[in-house]
Amino acid sequence: MAEANQDEDPRGPEWWASEDFWRKCAIFVTAGMAFVLVVLTYHTHTVILAGAEAGRVPAYSVINHRIGYAFDDDRNMMVPVIGPLAPLFGEELTEDEARALVDHGKLTVQGRNCMNCHTLLGNGAYYAPDLTKAWLDPGWGNEEARELLMTLFLKDPVANARTYGTNRRMPNQELSDEEVRAVIAYLKWMSAIDTNGFPSGFTVLPQGSLSTGSES
């Protein structure tokens, strides 16, 4: 026993191996990461807030405008383009009215558990089509027919299904007229969100000019 004690270093462990050193490191790293998390949370909030100056998520009243999707050479990806006035169902809404309608649509989508089959903004399933840019889907034919075709489909998806050979049909959600209008508003608003080029390789249906100097 005495021989074992003689082999021990009377100075103790090296400073970098001491328990006190690593305890202080743990406290410092935890506090530092907590600060970083607060900063990132604040920054994320400013970026994803609807209508914020960061511009990633548009104001709800964007549904009053024509929305396009074009390639940005500087960013090397497709980005939303907000064009001239083109009110949803021909009715221009205030920001508060538009928010209430879009919120109603979002809650309807959540309440019907649409993400169980569809993908929205990268979240959800892949059984049914991605709805992130559904408003711009060329399957609606053209700008003039889009709102009517979307309405008919949501009111009776079984009779108006476009299965593209998959034979997958969306069950009838028994949506009211107001719910249908709200879901379409939500889809239009979502199509204007800058999703960093997601989904890629997307073709937009034919529509009018995106120049704010033209209403045609």
C-alpha cells in the first residue's frame, strides 16, 4: 500500500485533466450555446414572420396579387414573384381579412390531416401531390380556369380526381363553401413563400404578366 502511494504524483492531475477544469468548460459551453440559441430563435422569428422585411414569408394580402415562380440568376434557384393585382375570386381583401381567411384555410388543412397524404413546405407524406406550390400547378390548365377547377375538385375530389394513372383518389372531405374558399386562399398564400427553390424543377401554369406595371 505504501509503495502504491509513493507512485502517485503529489502535484495531482494535469490542469487539463482536472475535474474542475472540465466542469467550468461545460458551464461555459452550455451558457454560450444558450445565447446562440436565443439569437437564432430571434433571427428565425424575424425571417418567418408574415410580412416581415426579410421577405421570405409574404403578408397575407399577397393573395390580392398574381403570384409567379421564376428563376433567379443571383441565387441560382426558382423564387416567387409577386405581380400585379389579381384578387382571389375577384374580391380584394384588407390585410386583416386576408389573414383571417388564410388562417381559416390553414386550420381546415390541419383539421382534415391533409399532411397524412400531402407534403406542405417540406413536411408531411408523399402519397399524394406536394401542395407547396399547388396554386401554380399547371394541371389547373390556365389562370382563368384555376379557381373554378380548384373549387370543383375540393367540393368533390372523387368525381374530379386527376390520378395520372395512379388510381389514387382523395376522399371527399365534405368541405363547406367557406372552407373551400379558405383552403384555396391558404394555397395561394403558401405559393408566395420563398422556400429556397423547393420544390425544384417545377413548371408554372400559364398566366398573365408578372410586371407590376401591367394588369393583363
